[in-house]
Amino acid sequence: MWVDFNLLHLLWFVILGGFVGWLAGLAFRRRGFGCLGNVAVGVIGAVLGGLFFRLVGWHFGGLLGSLFTAFVGAILFLAVISLFKRR
């Protein structure tokens, strides 16, 4: 399967990743992680959320579905990180 991925898609991916990372930071620890931290958490969350929902056989389409998938992935990512950080 070929995906047409150009610079504009990458820009939107980073912008939405920053927004989702900020939301996940607010939900998880009541503040964000800074600009680059928010983008990193959001982008990693988008990838992990996509993998997770693909494994369970669920698909959420559109912008809201993508935001939801990335948000759930970011929360899962932060939860796993917090388990290792406490030890």
C-alpha cells in the first residue's frame, strides 16, 4: 500500500502531534511538556495509537478519529513511561 506523503502532510502531522501531546500532557499531569516535548509525545502517540487500534481491529476515520487515536496512543505512551520512571 502506497501512501502519498508530502511536506504538507508532514507539517500537519507535526502540528496535530503538538496539539495532541499538549492535550495528553494536560490530561496526564495537568501541564504540557514544552513545544518539542508535546510534538514528540503526540507523534509517538499517533504511531502507537495507530498500531494499537489496528491490532484490535478498530478504525476511526477523519480528523476527529485521527486525533482520538493519537490521544489514546499518547496516554498509553505516557502511562508506560511513568511505570519505568517511578522505578
